[in-house]
Amino acid sequence: MSLKDLYKKPGHLIRRLQQIAVALFVMECEAFDLTPIQYASLTVIREVPDLDATRLSSLVALDRATLAKVIERLEAKGWILRTSSPLDKRVKLLRITQKGRSVLAAAEPGVRRCQRRILAPLAEEDRQSFMRMLERLVELNNDYSRAPMRTARNVNSHPLARRRRKFSKLATRGAPSKTL
């Protein structure tokens, strides 16, 4: 394969665009010491208070090991709190702090500028077409990801989720009930 061929591959171009998007985000939000993954995680924690790391992982499409580090950093910065679930002390629930809310609010203009800058080289109609195609590609290829996004809309429709439910019903059918 020639370099010319490499530079025209969709995977290579998507990786490059992601590098550019991160660089623009860092430029716009460097005053807040905020990364794109931290921004996404904080936004989800703000919108879905008292969620656990597993659910956060599925909503931001990030593997659990990487997300654990993100959560540690967010907690160290005082942007989130981790508390034990009243139902299961092993489960830690996440909640945004006032400091975290303030950072999100202050960073929002820079985040919006970043998003505009990513698409700015395209004409308006091309921006809309690009976003529709990008959303479709991500949605249709979601299950190939190391950390697929699972929203309320698609978590139960996933083929593996259907198989797990079917297996769970078969496994518990006729099984003696457990008491603790």
C-alpha cells in the first residue's frame, strides 16, 4: 500500500479527525484542565445523578478500565462525589458537585466553539450531511466498539442483550429460590 492509499483510508482519516477534534477541545478548554472524556462523563453524571460506573461506561461508550481512571481524576479535582449505594455497599454511585457544575458551565462556551471549529471548513449543507452520515456510521457500527454505547433506547435491542435475557429466563426456570 502506498502512502497515498493510506491517507485516503476511512479509518486513517477518522483517527486524524479525532486527533484534530481533541486538539481543538484542549485549546478551547485548557483553562479548565478538562478533557473531552471528562467533559462527557461530567455531563452524563450531571444529567443522570446517582448512576454507577457500569451505567456511566455504557452511556459514554468507554471501557471500564479507562473510565475508572477518569472517575479518579474527576473525584480528585472535586468535581464528583462517590458514595455507597444504600442497596449494595459495593456499588459506588456518582454525583456531580457544585464545583463540577461550575466547571461545566464555564467550559460550555469553549466546547461550543470547539464543535463549530471542527465543522467550520465545510459549507453549511455539507456540515448537516456530514453529521447525519457520521451519526449513522457510529450507530450502525456501534457493536464493533470495544465499549459500545448503550442508551436506554438501544440497550434492550442489542442481540447480546436479547440472548442474555433468554438465557437468564432458561437458567432460572425451575431453579430453587435463594434466600440470603
